[in-house]
Amino acid sequence: MISCNKRLEAIPFGGLYEIFGKANKLERQGKRIIHMEIGRPDYDSPDFAKEAVKKALDKGQVHYTDVNGIEPLRRAICEKEERRFGLKYDYETEISVMCGAAEAIGVIMLSMMNPGEEIICPSPFFSAYREQAIIAGVKLVEVPVLMADNWELKIEEIEKRITKNTRMILINSPNNPAGYVLNKENLEKIATIAKENDLIVLSDECYDEFIYGQEHVSISTLEGMRERTLVVKSTSKSFSMTGWRVGYVLGPSNAIKYLNKVHQNFSTCVTAFAQWGAVEAFKYGDEFIDNMVKEFKRRGDYLYDAFTKIDGIKMIKPKGAFYAFPDITAFGMSEADFCNYLMEEAGVVGVPGTSFGDYGKGHIRLAYCRSFDEIVEACDKVKEALGKL
Ligand SMILES: Cc1ncc(COP(=O)(O)O)c(C=O)c1O
């Protein structure tokens, strides 16, 4: 009988995909379902990127590439980072292209952390963080970020969790699932703690483009932070390329070379023709991004206005990413029961907040990356269903 290692036993089966599976089953039975559980934009990937993949295939770009990514892609990414965010990284030594941000985060944990060391992470957080920490044999220490505090990160909450084993702070702004954005002042405080305690900062900036009404600031740009920060980004959300599996890490060369050791032994490189397509996305995709983000703002604004009119729902307007994370405690149901009720009664599928860490309690997450018409329909149906309780 084959058994898994002891660490994996701490990771439950199913999670988000269990909800997805149940929703799909109801859909097959003929029920109208609005999928707001999965965080993937409803847009197709840009045509010019898809065309470039076809050409790459015809030209035989089907073999292993450089471990850290093909040179044209590394160049195109670094140019885009400088053009849109003022980040300056050397395409030869300070970037590695990985199989999505997911691989990048796992690789960072495996290459930078020693077993038993601790990562401090504001909670709620993207659920894979916890599971990747388990896989890497390290401890994720949750720091509460609460809606009652306007989703403000309280620096003293980080400070009091620092131990001799703390090695990394993992931040995610704009945030999945809470929709908050860390401003420069917050980031300065995190930077001070990182410098005082000699910590690495893993900054997951996958939603850098999805920001409404303010500027995205990367902690790597603050004084003394470039050398201790690993910035993770992805094509998944910005270019609606979730299935392409193209993400990347920007960081100091003395860290990137070690990440490549792990990446090389896990995946060798990202799929060759996907990389060639991604080159075009980084070169010519600015307008695509801007149009999509404008539309997402319209959807988020609509959802916020509609939800805050529903008795019992409390919510803060998302400043970034594309998730609503309302407080549902007034209904006196568990997060899972609430999601099941919405799925069965309204056909609207959300995720229990507890999937995003201990401090997701009392919330559900609804991804508003569905069409505007679906958002309108979902809001009406949720209102009607909750009115029956
Ligand atoms: C905060 C965050 N980080 C990383 C990822 C993983 O993205 P990728 O598709 O690039 O692996 C996601 C995906 O939902 C995410 O929400």
C-alpha cells in the first residue's frame, strides 16, 4: 500500500475544486449556474499572442528552452515592467520565467527556506500559500487583516509574530481574496520590519494591473528592499492566459540563480511555444489590459452597489484584484452552508472565506470576472435568495 509523506496529510482533498465539481453537476442537471468561484478572467487570451504561438509551432519551437526563459521573453517582460511600473531588472540575471506564479511561489519556498522556518503572511490569503508551505516543510504564520479594520494591515500584528525562526514575509497586493491594496505607507512599515529582522520579502503582485483608482507600488522599489525582495507576477490574470502557465520572478541575481536550481529540476523550462506567444503579449498587450481592467472596474462597482443594498451583507469596495469578499455573519450560517444555499437557491457559486486562511472566517468570496450581464443576474438572484431567509 503506497502512502504519502506525513506533511501531505495536512492538506485536505478537494477545496475549491470540490465546489466547482458540485456546481458543474447541478449545471449538467439543467440548473442555471453563474460561476463566481474561480478567479479567471472571462476574456479570451489576446489574438496576437495566440497567433504567435501558432507561428512558433510551425517554426518548430517545440524543444527545451533556457531554464530561465527564452531571451526575447525575458527582454519583453523587463521592458514592460519598466514601462508600466518603473521596475528595473536585468533580463539576463534578474528574472526567471516559471510555470505560473504558482510554481514561482513554490520554488521560492523550496529554495529560500529551511525546514521548520516560518513565513509571516497576512490572512486571508491565496489558498495555495498554506499548501505550498506544507509541501516545503515550513510554517505559515497567519497575521489577521480584518474588514472591521477596513482591511488595514496592523504592523504590530506582524511584529509580535516574529520569532527566531522567521525568515520571510509573504505579501499579496492587490489582494486575493480581500481586494485591498497596500499603500506606500503600509509597505514602508513592512520594509522596515524586513530590514530590521533581515527577512526576505516574497511579494506576490499577480494582480498588479487590476487596481482601481490608485497606483500599484511594489515593495521592491523602496529603499534597501530590492536586494531582499522576490517579486512574483504572471500572465494568468493580466492577459487572461491562465492555461498557458507563464509566470515569472524578478529579484537579485544571487537569489534567482538558486531558484533556477529548483525550477530546472522540476520543470526544466516553461512550454516553449507558450513562451513565444507570451513575448507578443508583453510587447503589445497594454491596450488589452487597460480595456479589460476598465470593464472589471465597472463590474466591481455594480456588484458593490447592489450587494451593499442587501440586508445583512457588509462589504468594503474592492480597491484591486477582482473579488468581492462580503461579511455574511449576520445570516448565522457557516461559510460552507451559506455557499451551498446560494448555489442551490440562486445558482451563484462562491467560495467559503475559510478556504483563504483562519481570518477569512465570516466571509465568502465571489469572483466578479464574469460578464457584466452575469454579474447583474447574480446580484438580483442573491438578493432574492437572501430575502427568503
Ligand atoms: C494571489 C495569487 N497568486 C498566485 C496565483 C497563481 O497564478 P498562476 O496562474 O500564475 O499560477 C493566483 C491565482 O489565482 C493568485 O490569486
